[in-house]
Amino acid sequence: MTQSEAQRMLLEMLRGLKEDIAEEREASRLSRAAMRDRIEEVVDRVGNLETTLAISGQIDAQVRAELDALRKSVSDSNSSIQPTVDEWRRIKAIGIGLVGLLALGGVSVGAALSWAGESVVSTIRVWLRIP
């Protein structure tokens, strides 16, 4: 092998190495670009998540405030109508007592009339002078 052939062979090897290095650089650049894109996507998603969490927190606070206002309103309403409710309960208890008393009286009168039925009929005939 002559010196010029050796030089050509070395030049070919150097060109191959140069092409391999260029290909590796391009692949590395593409890999870094893909990594950067993924990182930017994750950053965007985290930013959206933080915004969503902040809005959710504000909505939760607003709902709590509304619930507290409703609880206070219901409590105030209950305290203002409690005397009326108590009075209706008292009236209901009196009514049930009267109904029970009337039922007991009706049963007693019916039982007494049933027991003394013949005597009452005889007494009425005597008063009316029916034979």
C-alpha cells in the first residue's frame, strides 16, 4: 500500500467519523428538543393544576360562607317561631286529651245504657203511661 492510498483511506475514515459525529449531534439535538417540549408540557399542566386548585379553594370558601349564613338564618328563624311551635304542641296535647276523655265518656255512657237498658225502657213506659 502506497502512501497516497493510506492517506485516502485515512481521509475516508475521517469522513466516516465526521458523519457519525454529525449524526450523533443531530440525534442529541432532537432528544434535547423532545425533552424540553415534555418539560414545558409538565410546567403548563402544573400551572393549570395550581390555578384549578386556587379557584377550587375560593369556591370552597364561598360555599362555606353561604352555608354559615344559611345556618344562622335557620337558627334565627327557629328561635323566632319556637314559641308558636310550643303553643301548637300544647294545643295538640289538650285536643288529644279531650278526644280521649270524650271517647272514654261515650264508652262509659254506652256501657251504662247497655247494662241498664231494660230499666230505662220500663221507667220511660211508666212516665209515658204506656202499658
